[in-house]
Amino acid sequence: EINPSMNLQYFELEAKRENENIFNDDFWGKLDGVCCALDNISERSYVDKKCVFYRKSLLESGILGTKVNFQKKSKQQKKNIPNQKGKCTSDK
């Protein structure tokens, strides 16, 4: 059972600088943590950098399906994910 006090919200916008009118300081400031499933490396890197900057915990599934890379990150961690190269599933 999911915690009934949990407030989940999903977005179909691309996670990138051009959408910072939505994903702005106010948006990031209201979050307790971030869970995402992005299918391209540039968006994953963008969200990772924002989570590091705003000191938000991040749980993300990556682009490899069941071959997911899991990295525990804490709010105090100041280092973001390394550049990763791989085949993306996105047609963007």
C-alpha cells in the first residue's frame, strides 16, 4: 500500500533549460525528493544536476530497463552522475 499522505505528480514536459519557467526555484523548493524515469541521457543529467543543486534525493530508473544502474545519493552529496554513453530509447 502506498503512503496515503504521499503527493505524486507527473509531467510530460521535457526536463531541460527551456522549461525552467515550469521547473523553477519554486517548483524545486516544494519537493521532498525526485523519482523519475527519463529515457535519454541529457534529461537524466539535467535532473541529476538540479537535484544536486537543490539538495534533493533522487531515485531514477535510467534507460536500460531491468539493467538499471542504481546509485544511492543523499541530500548532502555534491557530485552528480558521470557522463554516460549508451543507446537511448527516445526518438527525440
